[in-house]
Amino acid sequence: MFKLITWNIQSGRSPTGNVNLDRIIACLDRFSDFDVLCLQEVACGYPARDGSDCGDQFDALARRLPGYTAVSGIAADTRGPRGGRRLMGSMMFARHPVLQVLRHSLPWPVDPEVMSMPRIALEATLDTPLGILRVTAAHLEYFSERQRAAQIDQLRAVHREASLHARSARPGDAAAGPFEAVPRGGLAILAGDFNMLPHSAEYLRLLAPFGDGVQPLRDAWQVLQPGRRHAPTVGLHDDSPEAGLPFTFDYAFVSADLAPRLRRMRIDGSEEGSDHQALLIEFE
């Protein structure tokens, strides 16, 4: 069995508004064990919602998960008001060997009508019981549809490029240093917070076919429960007066050749800190 969890932790926010990373780890322990963990909205140097310092969560989370290789991807890196750095990004934790890590800056086209921030996709090639596996963790733009659409196209371009790399051996060995021919997985998982609704134009674009024999992406939920409405991942515990119905922004997509090995998918509806819920997929 191989398990992956993705979760937007909102910088470790607790229901009272302060930062509590121990609570995040406890929630994960209650939910499931995992081989890979993808976290979005990991922060350093930003204030929590109650005004307290969130600290360096990249370091703190790595120390709390000592049995895993921790990989970070910084999307936003700015100067703080007291001269230190403010960082916002994603992390991936892997139980199995991490052969290669790539960090893809996603497009950020000008959209003067709305707030926005830089975005990143964090890719790791892992040596797993499933085989050489490419896991990409993404967190796409929330406010700007223009930017989110461009980021979807870039994720497709990255998947196509990686798939072609996986099929084409290139020269290079360990003695070649950074030119070593490290494999790039053909089997692929793309998971995270996409800030798009099921069956939206962006969702359908992401799942569109490729040429060149590249395996298309499949929504793991629809593979396992075809035709059934995706369980909501956002707003389950929002009791504010302006709250609407819960909805889905978080997904796990898999390459079509990996889809037959999917066995189960669950959403953790219990956690009340982050406004997102953790999502688990299992393979055998």
C-alpha cells in the first residue's frame, strides 16, 4: 500500500487563530499514516491571524517529521518590516528515496484588477514500491482567473516535458556531476490546492488529452467514484454569516497509467483549523 496526503494547512492555523503545528501533526496522525505528504501555505516570518509570530515553519515541520526527507519550495520571498525574510510556499515529505527535486515557478501574468502572489509547483522523483514516481505539489492562484489559467497550461507543459524525459534515456552517470542522468518518473501524481471547481473550464483543460503518447491526467476521485460529486474540501466548518455551501478546491490527479492502481480516497472532515481539509489517496 502506498499513501499520499495533500493539505493546505493555512500556515498552521488553529481554530482560535494562532499557529499550532503540533495540532497539525496530531491531525495527520489521527487521519492516516503516509508515504508522501504535500503541504501548502507553509510560512516563515509572517504574523498569524491573532498577531503572533508564525516562526520558521519549514524548519519546524521538518523537525517534527524526522522519518521523512523534507523538500521545500518557496513561492514568495520578500523583505519583512524588520529586515528579515518573509517566505510562503509548499513542502513535501517523502518516506522513500528522493532522486531529484525540481521547482517550477508558475506564470504570473499581469492582472491589475485583483490581488495576487507568485506561485510554485514542487516536483520530486521518488523511488517507491509503485516504481519511479513523479509527485508534483501545486498551489494555484486564488483571485485571478487569468493567472490560474496560465498556471494550468504550465502544469500541462511540465507534465508533458517530464513524460517525454521519462521515455527518453540520455547520457550521463554519477561522474558527470549535475549532468548525471537522474530518471524523471513517467508514473505521475499532481496534488494540491488548485483553487478551481470540479468541471470548471480550468479543470477540464488540465485533464485534456495530450499528443505524443503522453499519458493524460485523471481525477483520482472520478477514477474511484465515477459520476459521483467530489466531496467538498473547503468551508466545512465555516460558520460565518457570509459562508456558503462547502465546495472543492483540493484534488489529486494521476497519470492514466497509474490510475488502475488506485484503491481508495478519503477527505478528513474533522479538522477545524485550516479552512481546507486533508485529502488522502491510496494505491496498491
